[in-house]
Amino acid sequence: MFPPKLTADEQKKLIDYYYARLQRPMRIRVEHKADGHYSIYDEDNKLVHLGWLAGGGSLEQRNAAAAANLRESSQVAFDAPAIQRLFDLMDFGKAKPRVTLAGLIIPEKQTDEGVLISSVSFVWIDIVKKLSGDWSKAHEIPDYVWEELVAAAYKQAGYDEVTLTPRTNDHGRDLIAVKKGAGTIRLLGSVKAFKPGLLVTKEQVHALVGVVSLDPRATKGVVITTSDFAPRILDDKNLARAIPDRIELMNGTQLKRWLSELLDMPMRW
């Protein structure tokens, strides 16, 4: 998904640049000059964009205008996901989805439920390869990145529509995956990016059961964790009856295997 102007070596450098920054949100800086010119820098003080704004306004208004210009500009230093990540963070005070904070997916459009995913990015492939070789890195990745990574995985798995829900007001689900056909599947996913030793409780699983029951179109829910589930969780008879037809549980071992298997499939560009 990289522009043709990037060589293989440049692609690798960009991937490494992203991967090293998955531990924290990117911070940007905008410098405004009196004559209306401005410069946008990323967290490493790299120049990303130069522009000019007519008129005055508050700092917030000028930052918003600079973000709008950045959306329309082709004169940028990085590829499209990097730019999307930057201007999402520039929309101060707005409830923006975190769709490309990690650059793992390519967005298609905004919907009432979140952001519809168009395809996975090359960055996703490289990160999954790294995780397949060293799962300990899974526990260094923040939860919001895991939500994006798992949503991209469902797209790669062949689901026709995958939506990444907003970080706030997500109604108890982090993603929605739909597979169309005779008997459409609408899956609601909850991602728990837990460190080893922190286990998903039966109460947290019950929470998704409730979310699924309140969605008349939902066919199934899945709780996905980088860690594991509490022991004897299926001693709860009501929960045991819901598994696996209405609720699926995927622990870290299963998640690692699933992601590795997805790498062997044709990429969903």
C-alpha cells in the first residue's frame, strides 16, 4: 500500500519508524509565523508539511485549518497512513476515531458505528511477523493498537465489512465484523490487551454477552485477549451454554496462532 516512490529500503525504515512508536501516541507540533506560513513537525522533529493560512483566528482554529490543508496536500514527507495519523491527532477537541494512530489499516469511510476498514496496511503484516517470532512483544503494545490490529485481522480473514468503533461510546464492542451471504454473520468483538497474569474475568465475558443480546442483528460475540481467561470460567452454567455458538473465547496462544495463519493467506489489499 506504499506509494511507488518508496523503495524497499525506505519501506523498511518507515515500518521500523512506526513499530518503535507503538508504545505511545504520536505527538505533533505546529509552528505558525506572523505572515500566515506554518510548519508541521512530528514527534522526532521531522518536517512533515509546509503551508500558508489566510486570516487570523485562535490557535485552535489555525491548527484545525492546518489539519484541513494537510488532508488535501500531496506535498508530504511520509505515506498516506502517516499523514492520516498526524491530522487525526490535530483535530483538537473532536471525538475522532483512532483509526490510523498505528497505521495498521487503511480506512474507507466513517459510518454511524465507527470507521469502515478498506484494507490492511503493509505495517500490519510486518508487526504480525514480529509477533509470530516473539510473542513477548504483544505485551508492549497498547490496547488501542491491539484493537486496530485485531480489526485488521478480521479483514484479512475474509470478512466483507469490518468496522473499528470509536474509543469512547463504543457500546461495549471494539470492532464489528460482517460476513455477507446466505445467513449473514455479524460478529461483535471485545479486545482485552492484558499483560501475563492479568486474566479476563467471567464478569467481563458476561458484559459482552449482554452487548450481543441487545444487538438484534448480532449473531455472535468474541472476547479476544493477549493473556488468558480466569480458571473455571465455564463453571458458570449460563456462560457455558453461550459458548461457542453465541460467545467465543480466544486467548493469547490462540490469537498468536490465528495471526500467524492469516499471514499465509492472500493479502486483502
